[in-house]
Amino acid sequence: MNALGYLEKYIHYIQSEKRYSGHTITAYQSDVNYFIDFLNITTSNDLCNVQKDQVRSWLLHLHNQSFEAKTINRKIISLRRFFNFLESEFNLKQNPFSRVNALKSKKRIPVFVKEEDLTLEKIHTLFNQDFNGQRDKIMFELFYQCGIRLSELIELKINDIEKYQIKVLGKRNKERIIPISENFYKEIQNFIKLNFNIIKDNFHLLTLFNGNKLYPKFVYRKINYYLSVVTNVERKSPHVLRHTFATHMLNNGAGLETLKELLGHADLTATQVYTHSSFAGLSKIYSSAHPRGHKNK
């Protein structure tokens, strides 16, 4: 079997058995393809006999191409898992990536929107009252009020909305429950009632006007537009609203363990990136929580 044949088997495995998200599958496929292309150009694409010097050459190539450490580390993980699959399914003798260490990367502080830029008054003026406007408002609020991922929003079904909570199917098919406010719950229910004739065919909560399923570029474009109206932050995307959810939660007293569960993180390491919380937020918590924090004490 040639290299692309092995890759095809692997993609089928993570799609049908591991049930990875479409975004993750695309990333893994791209990373493995990149490595195969590199082998084709430099040596050979015999995946069963990849040597350490080939891996070192590949890492040097990535560095020379100015890939960030975070991206290189993701590619290392992708290839380690791919070769783990070849070990278990095709009797590969040794995984050439088993002892490749991750690179040290600079911690990048997540971009977030200020609370004063997302007041109810400001958000209300952003959206029209037609189907598209109502849908876009719910989309925006799901990112900001619930901190869900783009892939999770797209897959959200009508029956995932329960009284004052939503059910989200996250990474690795892990389900979590996220509370929502009474007002937001009523807004979603009203949207479903008014537009059921449009969204009923595939039962996704949010769809295009023709009833078809949303797709990532469409959602990204919408959120980018609305954020550009209310804020001048450098990056504008659904993930920025997820960062904003996490930051505002921490700034207003939420604990890391609670935030970890709400975000669907596997461990606290991923959540700790949000401890960049603004000094103003920390100061507010200190003032309200510590007996000597008040000015008159």
C-alpha cells in the first residue's frame, strides 16, 4: 500500500471510529499530507521505513519555512498519532515520532472584547428582526454566553436546547451541559417557533435561509462583521468570542475548574491560558472578596 493509501485508511478510522470533528480531521489530513509531500521531494514516501534523520530534516524544513512553534507542535502530534495507527493496524515496527519532543512556544495572550463593548444595548442594535438577523443574534450570543466552539455551534440541534440549558457534543464526542439565562432560552424558543418551517428539515438550530446547514466560512464571516462594528480588537472570529466568554467569566469570579467544564477542556492546562484576566477584573474581585479590600476598611 502506498502512502496515500495508509492516509486514507487513517482518515476513515478517525472519522468513523474516533468520530473526530471535521475541523480536526482536516487538520490531521493536511499535516500528514504535508509530511508525505516532503518525503516525496527529499527521499521516498515509504512510511514503513521513515528514519530519524528524515524527521530531523522535516523539522528543520518547517523551521526554515517560518512555521510557529505552536503549529510545528500540532504537526508533531498529528504525525505521532498517525504512526501510532500504523503501528497498531499495519505492524509498523517503530513510530519515528514517538520520541520527538515538542518545541517551547511563546504563550500568546488570547484576544478578547471588553465588557463595555458587549452591553445588551450595543448588541441589540447590531441585528435586524428578520430571519437572518434573529439567527445571527442567537449565533453571536451562543459564542459569547456559552463559549462554545465553531464546530459545536454548527452541529447544535433543536432538541439540544432544554429549559435553561443547552447540550453540546464537543471534542472526542464528549457531551457537556451549559446553562443559559431564562431570557436567552425564551429568545431561542421564540426563534424556533417563528422559523420552524425553515429549520425543520435537518433539525439544526441554526441554518441558512434555505434551510441548509451552516458552514464554517459563513459563520466566521458573520462574526467578523459584527465584531468589527463593536470593537477594534486585532482579531475578530468566533474563537475570539469564546476567549471573551472565558475572560469575562474569570474576571467576574468564576473558578478555573468551573470554566474548564464549561469550555469542554480535557484538563486545566488548556484553561489556564485565560488567567491573563485584566488587572481591573482581579481588582474588582479582590475588593468584593477581601475584608480589607473596601476603601472604608
